[in-house]
Amino acid sequence: MQKVLLALTLLLSLSAYGQEPWSGKITIGRFTYLGIDEATATSTYEAFFDTTGVTREPLKGLRMQMIVGPSTLWEGPFETPRLWEEIGSAAYETELWPCGGCAVIALQVFLDAQAKPVTLTLANGNTFKTAGIVTVVISAKPGQWQLLKNQSVPIVLTQIQ
């Protein structure tokens, strides 16, 4: 019996070390600069949202906004899972500018109209309070002067009090 208890204690302690510690952050998607077609000077941008296995219910957002240079484009409302792909092109007179040589692009996600915090229910049943507006930025990597094709960042919500 003592060996069984020792083995069980060891197993439980090892399983605790195998789990990731709670970071107070959840990833709800990815924002990607897909690159530029030099022949047409057309850039492609993609925001992908998926909260499957993260939140109990699909995430419902008020709107999202891509920002490229002085240009912006709004989309919304939206619900996860959601793929938003846009092009920026002077030739096609799109609302977004192309990103030939740009060093920064951004995505803002509006979860609340007044930018008040929102509370989500996670897949495990816990609640998660986060800011009503989330901004993610893709910046040129150190030593680079412009964004690289397929450069991306996760879309992360941070828990607040």
C-alpha cells in the first residue's frame, strides 16, 4: 500500500510540472502580412480569429480595423472563427495602402463600443476579463527596414483586474 501511495504521489507531482503555468493571456488568432506582389504593387493582409477550445462560446466582436500607413479599413461585427483577408493596392483603388517597404502595420479589435472591459467564459469554465480594445502590431524585425513576407504576430488578450 505504501508503494502505491508513493507512486501516486510521484505521478501527481510529475503531472503538475508537465502543465503550462497560467499566464493570464489567451491567444485568439493571428495577424499576418502575406507580402507584396511587386508586379501589381498589391499587398495582402490577413487576420484569423479562432477561439475553439479557448472560450466556451464563439467570441463576438464589435469590429476590427487594419491600419497600414495613413490608411485604415473597418470590418464588423464579427464572430469566431473568422478569416479576414484584405489587399492594399493603389492600382485597384483599395481603401488600404500597399505595404511596399512599410515597417509597421496594426490591427485593432473592438470587443466593446465604449472600450469598457469585457468578461469571457473560458473553455474550462473560468471567467477572463480583458480590455475592450486590443491592438496588435507587426513591426520590422531587428536589422530589417521593412516587413517580411508571411511575418505575423499572435492576437493575444491579456487578463485585467
